[in-house]
Amino acid sequence: MSALLKSLGIDRLSVEERLELVEDLWDSIADENAATSLTDAQRAELDRRLAEYEANPNDVVPWEDIKASITARLKG
């Protein structure tokens, strides 16, 4: 673990707490960059994913299930 993580005490957090921290960090970055323009390639990929979702709306896994699976694997 890096010195920065240790100096901030992050190394003492549980896996679940670190995952929550990652989510919070990601959200803070997304909030600051909300006005950032997408490239044509990014917009095309988002459009492709949206079309795929609209064609198969039941073919998804909720974030809570994914998070629980990752947390279980990291603990095990």
C-alpha cells in the first residue's frame, strides 16, 4: 500500500469502507467534470450501450449485486 494511503489512514479501513470511499471519490470527480464534452467515440459507445440496454432491458445486473459479489470475493 502506498505511503499516501497509509498517511491518510486508508489502510485501516475495511474493504467495504474502501469501496465506499472509491465510490465517493468517483462521484466527486464526476461532479467536477460534468460539463466536460464527450469525444465522438465516447458518445458513439454510450449510444451503443443505451441501444443495447433498450433492446434487452432485463439483461442487467443491479450495482448492489455486483458490489456484494466483489466484496464477498475480496473477503474470501
